[in-house]
Amino acid sequence: MQDLKVTLIQAKQEWEDKDTNLAHFTKMLNEIENPTDLIILPEMFQTAFTMNAEEMAETMDGQSLTWLKQKSREKEAAIIASLIIVENENYYNRLVFVTPDLQVQHYDKRKLFTLAKEDEHYTSGQENTIVEYKDWKILLQVCYDLRFPEVARNKEEKEQFDYDVIVYVANWPEKRSLHWKVLLQARAVENQCYVIGVNRVGEDANGLTYSGDSCLISPLGEIEQYHAYDEIIMSDMLEVESLKVTRSKLPFLRDREV
């Protein structure tokens, strides 16, 4: 297991305009000059957070997955992004994990945002997805999942942990940004893992503003990278030694109730 370099892309999103969003993310990806292992984009990256599932949905071999595979291969890095997928006449807010060898794993958002009636337009996932990449175990999560600690509960058995990192991608409004920041730190502390949150900026068609607040948080809950309001590309390293030291000196998860 070696240190893992991650790159967070905090961007504006044009409402239900796939071509414009894909072009914009292409431009931002081209600005990543140094090698990285993992690139993370916001929730519903090429449409923004829309309930127009029928019109915006694609299949797993559609335009956007093809684009993600192409960019993953070009950058020689895995890419995480959420998009609307139709499968067996159901619509999912699906988080995909694409690797340079064109392999795709996915997670369907479990906790649908009832305030926006997401549950009336999408089908919820039923289980978590933990992907393994370069010996790191990564738990995939989407936006509203963040409010439910039971969904992401880590556990340890004989010094083996379920996962090492949680990734949250989101369209999380500015008016609840305090919750976003506090809960991300809480998830890191209680699960003794790195936490990465990638959110959008700008304004959507519903008049909601987004402050971004994308960040990388250490297993001790310390904010190592953070930025609000502007579009930005942030890169940082997930350090194996920091993870190991935190877990060995503070073995709290051994005392959790099963």
C-alpha cells in the first residue's frame, strides 16, 4: 500500500446541458499537469441535480460513460462521478468508479433526498460499494448519504478495516454548508479514515446557490484541503503512515457495538 494522490474538481454546472458540461470538464481535466491517481467530479456532473430523469438518463454504454472512460485512459487515473442511469426501467443516481483499463464499478445512491422529491423520480440503491484501487479501499457515497452515519459505519476486525477512504460527491446548497463541513469531519473521526467531499459551485435552475466547500479531511478530522465559492482543482496525498498511526494510537473502532 502506497500513498495515493487524489484530485478534486470543484466546478460550475450548466443545467441539463451535457455537451457544455462535458466540454467544461474536459477543459478542467486538461489543466491537471502533474500525474494523479484519482480524480473526483461532483454529483450528476454533466446535468446538475435534476429530477428530469427520463430525459437526462443514459445507459451504461452511453455518451457520458464513454467520455469518462476516455478521460480516465488519457489521464492514466481513476475517475469518480455521479450521473443518471436507466436500467430495467428504473432510474438511478449512480456513482461510477472508472479505471484507466476501462473497468467500471458503481454505487447507487441509497438515501434519496426527499425534500427535492428525489425518491419520486429515482430508485434507491440497497447496498454499499467499496472499491479497491492501488491497495486502498474506497467507500462510495452520494450527497444526502452524508446525513446517515449508519450507512457508512466502518468496522475493524483483527486490524483489518472495511475501508480507508469515504468519497462523497454532492450538489449541496450553500444554505446548509455548515452541515456539510461538520458532517464530513464527523465521518472521518468516527470511522478513522480519510474523507473527501466534492461539491459544485454556482447557481442552478431552481435558484439554489452552491458554495462548494470541497475538502479533504484526515483520519483525525483535520481539514487538509478546503476551498469555497470558486472553481478550482485541488490535489493532495492520502498518506498511508498517517492512516496507520491514527488507527494504532486511537483504536476506538474495536469498542463499537456490533
